[in-house]
Amino acid sequence: MTGSKPITIRQLEVLDGIATAGSIRKAAKLLGLTQPTISAQLAKLETALGSELVSRDQGHPGVLTGAGELWARTASSVLTELEEGRTRHGEIFGHEGYTMSFATIPSHAGRSLGIAAAVARAIPGFSEVSVSLAPSSADLLDYLAIRKARIGLLAMTEELRQTRSLMSEEIYMDQIVWAVPRSIDPGLVRAVLSGDAGARDLPPALQKRVVVRAPHEWSDVGANWYRTRLPDAAPSYVSDLHVGAVEIVAAGLATCHVSMTLRANLPERIHDTVAFYETGLTSQAMVVVMPRHLMAVPSFARYFRNLSAALRDHYARALSPAALRPDAIARFMRHRAGETGVMTLEKVLPRSGHPGQDRCSDGGTITASSSDSSQPPVHR
């Protein structure tokens, strides 16, 4: 180590970003910087330390060296302590207030962004609020790791379950719903849901499905559902996000799965052309997450509690009551651990978001089955 060149906060942030993202290219996207800027800051840090921190070997590009792993841990520790120090300083001596940065995933944005801002404004300690979207729950964890967000609404993931540096609060259980063009005969929909479609001639829209590229916890569950209920539905369309997938369904071209939360956030024009049916499949536990060290600051701890309560209240009114049952999350976790089977309730969703009746394309109605029945909806 030469000792003649200083180590800067920016250099530590860059190394922390590379360690979190896994490569220089991904770190550039995560940090919102160009790859040349990332490379330049990394080179300066390596010069200051006199050691290569990130491998340039063609077989393992972007992999941290032994020195890189040591300094990645150091960078994370230093940056976390700096954030904690600044936050505590603001609590004791500051007069300008804090900045609260909230992030969530695209399908769960909707009113949650406004709620996050309103909750912060109601606490005197916050003078600025920012909201942003991460492509997936895994990316949102990276946002929290590099301090790009201070709190987030995301799906419970295996990585999050194993991370002790984050505080999480379960808000509700999201459900998987089946998006179908309203032009499809409700009787045929009923047959598919009950597994009785058999060798029937299916309309083109039921012979195709939309695959979503964005990482999501329930991708395998959705794929298995199609293999069981619509094995001939070819993955003919691909969308980066579920929002785009629903647009393809609205065009009458295919079907797809979406979360119940996304369904509640969709515009009326989508509901005019797309019917949504409960599959009975639980997709993911949604949680509010904040770094534990911020919970030591009263204003942040208060924000965490108030936001959790506000979001729980919002989703209790917007989504199916079954999603908020006290035992729902525990049951979901047991299922993910292989201790129970997948639920098989099938219901049609009215536009209000609660199980009940929905108007069909032919003017009839489909009525949801009761919560303790495995029978499909009945067309009247």
C-alpha cells in the first residue's frame, strides 16, 4: 500500500456496488454511472492500495480477488457507519431534516408511492422524500445494500430471509390471478379452471401465453399451473414486465398470470377487455424492509411503523380479505418449505378486487365459490 494516494468515499461506493451487483457492467446500472466512470474509480482505488481488487481474467471477469473481498467488506462497513453517523447527527444536532427514499417493484407501485410520501410528510423530521422503482425484489435488495433506498416494499425472498442486517415487516399475502380476454366464453374458462377442458378446441387466445422476463418469486408456480391446466398454451409472447403482459392479453392475443396487486392498479380500459380469475395460488409474501441500523433513529423507526400500518390498511381495503389473514404468511412459508400443497381455490375477481361476481362478455355473471370449496365459478 503506497499511502501516498487518498481513498475516497466515491471509490468505496463503486467497490461496494461491484460487490453487490456482481460485475462492473451491472454496478454501473445499479449506481446510475457509466462503465468508464466505474472503471476509472476502481483503478484509482487499486492504485491507492497497490492491489488488484477485481479480476480482469477473461475466464472470471468481474470476480473479486482476495484483496477485493477484504476491501468490499471494509467499504460496506465504512459506508454503513457513515450513514448511521450522519443520521444520528441529524437526529441530535441537525436542523434541516432527513431525506427518506422509498422504493418498490413496478407491479406494486400504484398508490404505495403516494402513501410512502404522505407518511414521511406527516413526520416532522423529514424534509425531503424520494420514490423510485426497482426492476425486481432482488434488485431492490441491492438498492438497500448500496443505500440507494432506505426502505422498500418488496417480496420476501430467500436472500432476505437469511439477511440479519435488514428489518422486515409482513404486510400481506399476494395472490396469482389469471388474466383472460373477456371475449373468451366463460363456460370454457370454467372448464379450464376445473381441469375439464380436455380435448376441446381452444380459441387462439387460450393456445398462447405471455412469459414475463422480470425475476419474480412465483415464476415456477405459474409455469406449473399452465402445464397442468393449459399444457398446449405455447409461450408465444414475451414481456419484460407483467404490465406489458396484460396489454397483450387486452389485445385478445393470449393469457397470462399477474399478481392481485397489479390487477388492482390497472386502468379501467384494461378491465374493460380483460377478466381476472383467482387461481388459488399464493405468489409471495409482501414485506416492508429497512436496514436495522436505521431503526436506532427514532424518526426512521416511527416511519417504518407508520408506513407498515398505512400499507396494511390500504391493501386490506384494496385486496381480497384472505390475503390478510393472520395465518396466511405462516401457511405460505410452510408451503415454500414443502410442508403443504398448493391451494386450489378458483374464483373470479370483480373489479372491486374482492371475490364475488363479475359481468361476463355475454352479459351473464360468474359467481365465486366460497372460501372452503374447491369448485370452480358457476356461470349464470
